[in-house]
Amino acid sequence: MGSLEINAMGSAVVYNVDLKLDYGMEYTLVSTFDMGGETYDFTQNGTFLIENGQINLTGKDGQTGTIDENGIVVSAFLSQMASSPREITLQKAITADVAGEYLGVKDMSMMGFVVNASLKLDAVGGYVFKACIEGEEDFVLEGTFTCDNGALVHNREGADPLSGTLENDVITAKVPVSPSVPMTTSVVLYGELIQGVFTAENDGEDGSKYQSTLTLNPNGTYAIDVKKDGADAYQETGAFATEASMTGTTLVLTAADGTVSTGMVDSTINIHHNIDAAFNTMGFKYAK
């Protein structure tokens, strides 16, 4: 993956490019860019040849470059409108399986503040950590990282590495949060699949229409709001966690009254939970 900025029609256009080299010597090149307020995706498929450190993408003429252990430098057509190929440097996506943004909240009210934290991991081993405390300038760390069997190590120039764990879309790490706090602080951060507002619909056996909203917060709490035919039917709050299972990641919701609901996390969240005060339950497939 890589990016390239080009001046086109009087403005700068940034092309974000992913190149996948697959079995059968087949490749897929995807170029995404914004122009005129619109987002465009250009996809190119073909076969590739590698010989003596040279790579040739056979989808269009002139798409050649070099390849080594550090990545690929190749000339490629980056849009449907392109009249000639552009040279772009691509790095191997060695950390694509854990890339994304992770959010957390650390309650340090005993010290007089709360930390809102974010950690962005990219697909080529880079990270940006940001800690936000009201009334202070945002504290930012940048560097590289490795992730091996859930062991997460953040390397930073001129300082000792930071370590943590990544399990079931949850990062736990000891990190500095402010220049005014001398010690590192343990922070829990949740991945994008288990953060935000999710909605779902389902039909009752009596023909009623149920709409439900599941909100997963960066402090590890959740809220459920169920409506039946547009009217309030059930609300629930509590804490959530994730667990490993044989089929993937399991989301566990523990309500304030001790009720536990579990479901599977994938591109959607599939979970059964209460829909009324009589403890009737229903399955929902939540999506953002």
C-alpha cells in the first residue's frame, strides 16, 4: 500500500493505492481518491510477472517497476482517466490484520482529570497515540509497532519501547498520557468493530416491528434502546467485554441488574437480548 499526491486541474489529488499480489500470478490494484468533492475508486485486475527483481503488471501497457524485501516501486495507472502511468512506492502491509483506530477512556478523577485516548495502527507498522485531557494540549506519540501473537510493542525514537496486548479487538497497554504525569498509565482501548452506534431491526411473531440501537462506548459501557412500532419498549445499560471463541470474537454484555447477553462480532454484531420488562428476547444483527 502507498499514497501519491498529484496536482490535477489546479488542485492536489491524493491517491491511496493498495496492490494485492495473489495466487495464480494475479493482481488487484485499487486506487481511491477525492476529486471535486466526490470519492472515486478505480480497480484494475490482471496478471503479474516477476523476474530478476523486476515486476510487470500486465493489465495495461507500461506498468513496470522493481520489487525487493522493502516493497515495490512501480509505474501504474491510478484512475480511469489517466493517460499515462505514475510511479508510486508501495510498502508491504505487514500489520493489516490489526490496523484501525482503537478508542479508550481512562478515569483518573482521583488526580483531577479524565483521559480520552486514541491509538491508530496502520497497515505498514506505524502508529499514532493521542491522549486528550481537558484544559491541556493533546499529548501525541508516534512510532512503529509490531504485533506477534497478541503481544504488542510500540517503538519510539529516543525512548524505551511501550508494550501491551491485543486480544479480541481490545488493546491494553501502559502508556504516558501527559507530560505532567511522570508514570505510564494502563489504558484499555477498543477496536472499531466494538465502538460506536449500531442499529438493527426485526419482526415480532405478532407482526410488530422492532428497532434497536446498541451503543458501545470507549469507557467499556453500553446502552440498548429498543422500540416497538416506534414506541419505547426497553432500555438497558451495563458494561461490555470480549472473549475468544471457536468461531471468533464474542461480545459479552453484562447489564446493571446482572443479566448477561452474548453474541458474535464480525462485520456485524449478532446478539440476542431482552426486548421488554417481561424478559422476552429477540435476535438482532447490528451494523453501523
